[in-house]
Amino acid sequence: MVGGTADLRLAMWTYPWDVLDLGLEAVSRDLRERAGLNGINIAAAYHAGRFFQPRSLRRKTFLPEDGTVYFQPDPKLWAGRRITPKVAGIVAEADVPRALTAARERSGLSVACWTVCLHNMRLGLLHPDASTRNAFGEPSLFNLCPSHPDVRAYATTLVRDLSTGTRPDIVQLETPGFMPYAHGYHHEKDGVGLTAEDDFLLSLCFCESCTAAAGKAGIDVEAARKTVRGWIAEASERAIPAPRWPDFAAQGPAVFAAHPEVEAYVRRRFEPVTSLLADMRDAAHPDVRIDVIDDGWRAGCDLAAVQRVSDGVVFCAYDRTPAAIETEATALRAVLDPRVKLGVGMRLFHPEMQSAADVVDRAQSAFRAGATELDYYNYGLIPAARLDWIRAATEALRLL
């Protein structure tokens, strides 16, 4: 364990429309008094979706605009940028992130700006050349490529603008790298039954920026592309899905050791993600903590490198048992430098969580593993009664 429970940041991911619908004072009171939390993670840049709002008095369902920001950007910072943010329409009602930071002392809640970086279908449609492309040259328009110079300028300016203008305590970076092929796109279809490795191979980016950098590094790009295309073709012909490699996700890039051109290409993906994170860290206000929501090696996140260019790492422990949370979080804590914060995220959806005991067990497991922050998902998407489950976990942590 790192420190005691008094040092824990206990927070909840929350959408700006939750605050607009229920009121800042009511949300702050719910989080602080009912759930026993001391922080809020407010979405500052987010993607589209369809959300059932069990407690909203204004809208029972909500479809947010795709790929927008929920704060007022500084136009001077964006002058000359090719890729620029669009402000969501609801910001006309209030700049919620800025309202929360202004109310910190009164609310007693630290503020993290939860920021989706490169998952942006709106910007991908506007700038298809800046999106990732598979081995067949087809774009994944929902994922901007971290190797592309215009994308890097966009992400870096986003963090600079948010951290200097809004001045939260933390900026949490989500999707700073390469996304999987499957991501819940509208009417997404797969009749083959793609395996985890098939999904990864389809997500490998062979855009001009990635291939140019790989070629400059001495990697045989065309050989890697040919091998990947061959594997995807084989997967397309199988009657029944069959993995090539056992424990694919756990093995990391070494799984491709028998195909050095592919292994080298996969390992090279770490560089643009790490260097982009370093650029964002450098662009941020020095008083603002930069945390990364870890997506693992398949997204180009090399934890050993990521921790050197960030202040904290968040492990989303969704669908994990208490024992698995403790095992995986302990392993993460062992890799991280003591100065780096470790957050553990838990989803309060049913049937994943069925009682207060489920939340208590997972929270205690995360704390025993050395977590310095617990993040709960998501305020506006759950019944109010589950806030009491969080309170039970908060009280149980005080007994450890």
C-alpha cells in the first residue's frame, strides 16, 4: 500500500449534462455527502453515444454531439491549427468544467477533466488523412492517428488550453493512442467471430505517417504489411474462429517473435504514443497533474515509458473479480515509480455490481494493491441508490 486512506482520491466520472440537468449543488452534495467522495471527473472532451439517464428531470435519454468539447477554448491557442475542436451546444448553458473548478473550495471536490483525445469520429470524417489505416489502406475514422503531425498539434493544444484556461487539479487522458478495430460503432457487424488477435491486426495502422516513421527506423514495412494482410485473409476463410497464439493479450509484442518484421512494426507504435504524451505533459500548466487511462500494449501504451511522461496511471478494472483486481493492480504498482499515482476504475453497472458488498470488496482489493485513487463509473448512468454502495465502500476503506 502507498500511504493511508486519508490520502486516497475518491472520485466519480460524470458528464456535463448530468450537472446541467441536476444542478451543480445537487451533484456536489450527492458525491460528497451521499457517496462519501472527494473528487469529480468531468468529461471535457467526449464522443457520441446513447445514454439512459435514470435520474435526469430533463431528458430520460440523451445523444450527445459527436467529438465535441465541453469548455470554451481560447481562440488564440488554436490560430493556425488545421484540426480544431467544436464546442458542444450545451456549453451555451454553462462551461461546466470551469464552474466546477470555481466551486472547488465550496464543494470540497477536486476536479479532474476527463479528456477523450484521439477517439473522434467527427474529426476523422473531416480529416480522413489523419485517421489510422489498416493493412488494406482502409481508414478507421473513429481513431485519429498519434503519428500524424496535425493530430499531435490538436491533442497538445487541447491539453494546453484545458489546463491553462480551466485549471483543473488533473487532466485524465483517454485514448491517447491506437484504438482496437471493434469499438461499438453504430450497427457494427462481425459474422466471422474475430478473435482478440484478429481485432488487433485490423487495428495496426499503416497510414503514411506511421509507415514513413517505421521505414526511417529501418523496419521492412511492406513485409510487415504483407504478413498482416495474409493473417487477416486466413481469418476471413476459417469456418470457426481459432486463435493462433494462446494468451495473446498477455504475451505482448513478443508474441510476434517468429515474424520479426511484424514484431518490430508493433514495437515501433510505442514511440508516437509516448512522445505525444510527453508533448501533452510539456504543454500542460505545471500545477495540473496529467494522468493516463492505460489501454495497454495493443494501444501503443508502454507502461514503463508512459510513467516517465505522466503523473498518474488509471487502470480500468471493469469485469474483474476482487482477486483479479488485487493481482493486476499489485503488478501495475510494482512497475510504477513511487511518485506515480495509481488509479483503479470500477464500473457500477448491473449485473457486474449487484450489491454494496461487490463494491466494497473491489475497493478494498484496489487499496490493498496500492491504489492511490478510486474512480467510479458513472454518476448519471446509475440509480441514486448505488451511490449508497459507494458510501459503504468509502466507510469500509476507513477500517483498513
